[in-house]
Amino acid sequence: MRHFRDSASRPRVIIAVLAALLSTPVLAVDYVVHVHGMVCSFCAQGVTRNVSRLSYIDQTQYTKGVRVEIEIQKVTIAVKPDEEVDFGTLFEAIRSAGYDPVDVWTVTPDGEVDEIIYQP
């Protein structure tokens, strides 16, 4: 068996590996925010309107990037791939709608709420 060790083929192999890595899709991230004070669909509309305006929200998911579950006081946000969440501006957007954000949790790929990652 013959092994090819010419230096001309190495750059092609490196380029092929890099291309494969760069073409791997980046998964979007969801976070859950526990919010006090939401009691009706009007509450949900206000939170959705304010949070969906944030630059890192993926508006192609849920309703403009936001899913509000009034019964359990939970807001799920979809974040654009490769974007970083500014939890301070997220909390301010919720407060400006008239509600009290408490903490933020990560969501596992199978949709389970996982661990708390932000609590002011």
C-alpha cells in the first residue's frame, strides 16, 4: 500500500476540512424567562411586542421570536444563531411592558428547561 505524503495535497485537505466545519449549521438557542405579573392575552402582546424588537431575537420562531405562557408566567425567546443575548436589555424590555422578569433558564435541544443562567 502506498501513502501519499506530497505537500501539495495537504492544503486541499485542510481546505476541505475547514469547508466542512464552516458549513455545519449553527443551532438557534432558546431561553426561558420567568416573569411575574402576566395575567391575560393583552399582557402577552405587550411582552411580545417589546421583546421581539431586540436585535438578537429570531423572529422566524414562535410569534415574532417570543412565546408567552401566561398560566405558568413563562416567556420563551428564540435567539438568532451566533448572537449573544444582553440579559439587561431583555429584562428592561419586559419591565417596560409593565412586568417583572425574575430569572433566565437555558433550554435543552429536546425542549426541557435546564438550568438558571441569569438572575439579577
